[in-house]
Amino acid sequence: MISVIVSYQVKPEFVEQNKLNIRTFLADFEQLDASKFEYSVFLKDDGLTFVHYSRYSDEVMQNQLLNVPSFKAFQQMRDDSGLNNSHKVEVLQSIGSKGNLE
């Protein structure tokens, strides 16, 4: 299992566009095998910081998801918007979990 958290802060004028781009790639993720990944996106209280949490069954699933065209377009637009060195990627080691809240 691969677990990753990505966080970044966008400029105020890019927040709504970023939300739209996220909705677009999440809709496209519906074409993938949902039993092999989990992908959630959150917006912090500051209204500017986005947090993406993802879990993948293996590297094959991770690579498949990361290569969805709308996801790649999202990443390019996000990066081009100017992140002020706020982009952070963390790979997590699972210790355990409980529950299955949707």
C-alpha cells in the first residue's frame, strides 16, 4: 500500500479555478478501478491551502492515476499559478487504521 499527502497553497485568485480542476480530474477518476485507490482533497480553513490524500494498492495503480490527462493538466495549471515554494509531498508509512467511513 502506498499512502501520500500533498499540500500546497494557491493565490486567492486561483482558488475557484483549482477547485474546478480538481472536480474535473476526480470525475475522470471514476473510470478507474476504485477498489485499488482512494483519493481525497481538502481545503484548509485559510481558504488557500489544499491537501490531497491518496492511497494506492501498488505502483501500477499509482502510475495509472497520475497519468490521467485531466490530472496532469491540473498539476500543470496548479504549478503555473505560482505556489511560492509551498508544494510539499509526503509519503506515509501505515501503522494501522479502523473504520470505513464514506
